Amino acid sequence: MYGYWNKFIDVDLTTSRVKVVSFDEDILKKFIGGRGLGVWVLWRELGKVWEVIDPLGPENLLLVLTGPLTGFYPGAKVCVTGKSPQSNGVVGSTLSTELAIELRTAGYDGIIIRGSADKPTYLLIVNDRVELRDAKDIWGLGSRETINYIMNKIYPEIRKDLGPCNVPGYIYVGPAGERLVRTAAVMSKLTHAAGYGGYGAVMGSKKLKAIIVKGTGPLPEVANKDELVIKLKELWRTLSRRSGLKEWGTTPGIYNVGYETSSEPIKNWREEWHDRKELMISNFECGVWIKKFWSDFGCPTACMKLSKVIKDGKVFITDGPDYEMGAYLGTNLGVFDVKGLTYLSALADELGLDGINTGNVMGFVAELFEKGILSKDDLGFELRWGDVDAFAKLMEMITFREGIGDLLAEGTYRAALKLSKAKGVDVTKYAVHVKGIAVGAHGVRSGSDYPRSFSYATSVQGGDHTSIASIPIEEGELRDIFYDSAIVCMFNFIDFNKLIEFYNVVTGAGLTPDRWFKELGLRILHLQRALLLISGPDIYWDPRIHDDNPERFYEPLPTGPCLGKSLSRDEVRECVRKYYELVGYDEFGIPKSDVLKSLGLDDVDEKLNDVRARVKSSQVN
């Protein structure tokens, strides 16, 4: 096919075997790449025994996949996926990184990682040379020192071999990933992260510290080069005229989402509105920004803003912070100080933590401390809202699994289950998650933000705000699946029909939007849903219980213009029922047999019989 090399590096870390594999063209047409192809690979390889696969065991796969639009559409992203140690399902977690381009120009579309190394290892790919190397010199290092090693040790070696060339692309894990913290991210550069899913822990479980790639070849051939050039020029003109993200990134949301839409997490979501003017964008621009326009490869939007803070004589560098990091490591923790939340964001980057899920678990703990359920004896110190130093200490305890940090490293939901048992009181009602994954920093109670009342409840990626369910179904998760499969950044969005045209110019596939929504997108969605429902081995999801919002979202908003607003359980349940009907699930939330068979997923239908029996036999109060 055009737009692909159809070559994937398959690495077994247990045996140090490396080979190159390809897939049938029909599979690439059906599953595209990235998230979609990843779901298919995981089903093919692990589907029959999914319920017994430990996400942090050697049997799990770690997939790093590009899509057919990688290198052609503005921006550079890869999709990292596998069995998620957060949800026990599959999450397509994307991050911006030049590794995507380097991998394609080295002649590959992705990497499949199997097994587990017996010692810390990194993977080096230079065109057709693929090597597994000892990572003892970088194991244990944080982000900055890891990057310094790559730039000062490995990059000069590559230059000596190839001659003058740009720096390689790379992804890596920090200390959190090495210690299998379930909220650990796969990192790139200083501040880019694939956070949702917990794949930093999967990478760490395989003792794989980093993947470093340098390619000097071309991109794959496209179906219509002349038309691609025309469309690319049009796209650049369109994107370059957009000023909002270019000027400010998503940082303004740290004030605006709370003040304008009453949908920002504040003190573990007890509130969602604020008018803290110290969080207005001017205070970031004048207070911490050192670089206003920062772009990854081929991206005209340049939404990244580089920030610097000095804490205890040390320099910390991070992004804007972007809205999600600023909300979860700022307002969610009662931190309304620009430099304070920027420092916590930078610390999360340095340790290799996902700011959303780690901020979520820290807000959960802070509320338990406030309520007296957790004490100073439990934590080793007092944890008050807004105490930046205390939250930094807690973040480090989670990273290094020290004291109560060892429990919290399991993520909010698992920690809530264990604490409920230990304390003899149900604390799961304070855990703001969906299916083990923290809800994105966009609340649904006010009805003014983009997720709807049921968007998280029925998403196949749990609380992930980048993959939400909607009615009509064409306006939500099915589009998100295409973004994550093709792969494109949703910030470089255009009309979906034009995006499909762009895809066809590259691949020659002749895909129509109608076929995507009625066949290809649904196939990926149903396969991902099936693996989520099979789940296991430690946690299983019952749709009648877990296709729901966090308990907190049924509490009335206590402040702001939306005072008193909350969700109606009956209305949410009706929306969930309607969504089931539209997408092809039965009344229990399980994909229907006839729908699966029409999509060619007969083997998935057979596997789901166990889930159907489990759900129908269980009692729901």
C-alpha cells in the first residue's frame, strides 16, 4: 500500500531476538495504524488469554506505532499501546516525538516489544541497524540526565557513523517507570508524555529504558504526490492563520476553564469554578515562560510554551504548563500559584510521571487527609491543600514507592480499594476515575464543556478526555480513533471529510467517511471494547456498574454561576442506553453478536460469551 513501508521491528527482550515482520495489506486497510492496528495486534497475539495476562508481566506487548499520515500531515506523533496496567484494557496513548519521523525514514512503521530483558536495556535503531544495548549507565536517571546521555554519548556516535545529521528521535522512561508505577508515562524530550494507560510502567517492567531512532531515508511512496503537495499547502495556510493555540497554547485554560465553563478540577473535584486571577495567562507569559513558540517537527501550530522555575537553587524546565498539567497539579491540589504549579509540572516530567493520573491520586489522598481518614502517621507528614512542598514530597514517594507511596503507585482506584479495606470505610466514592483511569480535567456537571454527561462513562478508554463517547456517534470517539490511528494531532484539526481526503491522497485507499463510521471505526471500537470487558487478572468491569461517572459528579456544584448543578442518574442512564443502541451493544453494554459478525469479528464474539455469562449471572444492587 502507499503510505506504508509495511515493515515492523519485532524485538524479543527475553531472547534478544530481533526480526522484521509485515502484515497483510487487508489488515492495514482495516486497522489503519497506531491505535487501530495496535488493538488488532494485541487481539491476535493475546486475545485468547487476555484475562490472565499481567500488564506488568513479560507476556504483555509494548507497541510503538506510527500511522500512514506520519511525516505527511503536519506534526509528529506515535501511538504507544499494550495491555494497560490502569484499566486492564487497551489505551491508544499518543505523544509528540521526532521518533515518529525517524522511524519512518529508517524504513519502518512501528516497533513490537516482547518479553523482558534480564538487565536494563535500550534499543538503538539507525536505519537498518537494530541493536539492544546495556542501559546500566542511564538506569535510574531522571529526564534531564537521560536526555543529556543521549545527546552527549549516543548522538556523537551516530554522527561519527552517518556524518552530519540532526539529533535522533527518542522515547524513554524515568524513575517512576523503572519502578512500575502505574501512573508512569512514556516520555520524549523534557515535557512530552504518553500518560494515559500507564505504559511507562510497562516499558519499565521490560527493563527497557529508552528507544533511540535515527533514519536518513525517504518517507514511503504516496498514491498522488502532486495532489498531496496541493493539499499540504492548503493545510499549512489554514493552520498558520489560527492564532489562539499558537499564541498561548492550552495554558489559558488553567484560568478560563474554571471561570468560564465551571468544569475544572479543584480540590479533588469538590469544586469546578474559580476566579483566581493569578492564574490568568499574562502571569504565565511574564512569570515563567522562556520560549513562547516551540514546535515539533512539521507543526505550524507551535502550541508548546517552555517555562522555567528555580526551586531551592535548582532550575526546573517544563511546558506551559499545558492545561491538563496545570489543572491536575495546580487547582486540583489547591495550588493557585503559577510558579508552584509549574514546579510540580516540571517535577512530574523529571520523574517520568503522568501529571493527570498522578495529580488525581494526590488530590484523592489530600481529601482523605482533610477528612481524617488518613493521618500524619499514615503519610509521615501533613498534606494540606496548596502546600507545594508537601505535594512534591508525595510525588517523589510515589515515584520511589516509599511509605504510602508504594500503595499510591498503584493508581487511584486500586489504592482506594486497598485503603477501604485497611481503614474499614468506603473511600472509593472519593476516587474520581472511570475504569481505573483518571477523568480528564474537563468536568461534565455544568454542561458547558465539551464532554457530555455519559462521555467518560462509556468511553473504551475510561476517563481519557481525548477519546470520549458522543451522540451522534460520528462526533466523538470514532473520530478520535481515526486521529490516533492515522496518526494526526487533534490540535491540527480540519474538517473530517477533508482529513479523509488527505488520507486517501497518501494511501490511495478510497476510504469514505460513511465507511469509516459504519465499518472501520466501529470494528476498532468494538474490538477495544471487548478487550476492556474481558479485562483481568486483578480487576474486571461490569458495564451495569462501571459504565458510569465518578460518584462525585452526582454531587451539586457548590460555587460559581452553575451553583447547584449536578448530573441526573436517570438521564445519564438513558444516555448510556441510547449510546449502547447506536453503537451496537446489547442492554448489558456488551457488543452484540450480529454486529461483531457483520464486522468480521466472529472470534471476538465467541470470546465474549464468557463475559456475557459473567455479567448476566452477577447481582447488581
